[in-house]
Amino acid sequence: MSFLRIHPIPLTFIAGFAVVFAVNGIMMWLAIDSFSGLYSNHARDHGVAYNRVIAEQKARDGLGWKVATSWQPESQRLGLSLANADGSPLAGARVSVELVRPAERRAPVDVHLTNLGDGQFGARIDLPMRGSWDLDIAVESNGQHYAVTKRVFLQ
């Protein structure tokens, strides 16, 4: 009686697929565990109030304010320029800015801007990490509020 002999080629294929499945399983587990997929911890609340958010955004867009940003990597300075609908500087405005990493769970970085006059603001920022950031900008002037988020690449 002869014993069945297992050929090494099928075993090689089975071992190769086992390695691929194991690596993919580990990568899926790490991806699901490391990022919740939510930008906000209050996503449901934002969804329930969606129509109010749309109405507020239309009112802000009606102001016609323009916000321009600049980044100087050598001095790590963030610049912000505010203008009215007619292009004139938005004087007397108060601005608050937060830097948010869009793909990480990391606390936002508060940016304290200095009013340089004529609608110009600036600040030096010690970035904890280079790359893509969302600038959450809130402007208040003469009792009117305006908010915008700009995606920037800071290096």
C-alpha cells in the first residue's frame, strides 16, 4: 500500500493565500480601530439640525465677505485677509481660527491672530505636524457672523 504524497506546489499556493488573508485581516482591523470615520463627535446633532445649518450658511454667503489665507513655511506664519463684498478691507472684525487635522483624532490647535489693521491678521504657529489641515475660521463684525472652513497644506 502506498502512502499519498502531497505535492509542494499546492501547499505553496495555500500558504501564500493564508499570508495574504492574514495581512489583509490585520490591516482591516487596524484601519477600523484607528479611525472612527467621524469628523465630529456630535454627528447626529449636526444631521438633525441640517436645515438650520443650510439657512445659516445662505445668510452668511449673502454677506459676500471674502477670506484669503497665506502660509509662509520659512517663518511659520499664517496670514488672513478679510474683505467686504465690494473688496474693501473688513475693519473692526474679530476672528477666531482653529486648525483641525481632517484625518486624525487630534485636539484642534487654537490660533491666536494679531490684528494688523486693514482687515489683515497674522500669527506664528508651531505646528505639531506638517500636512493637510482644515482652517475653521469664524468672523464677527458689526453683529454679523461668518464662518468658513478652508483646506490648506502646511509644510
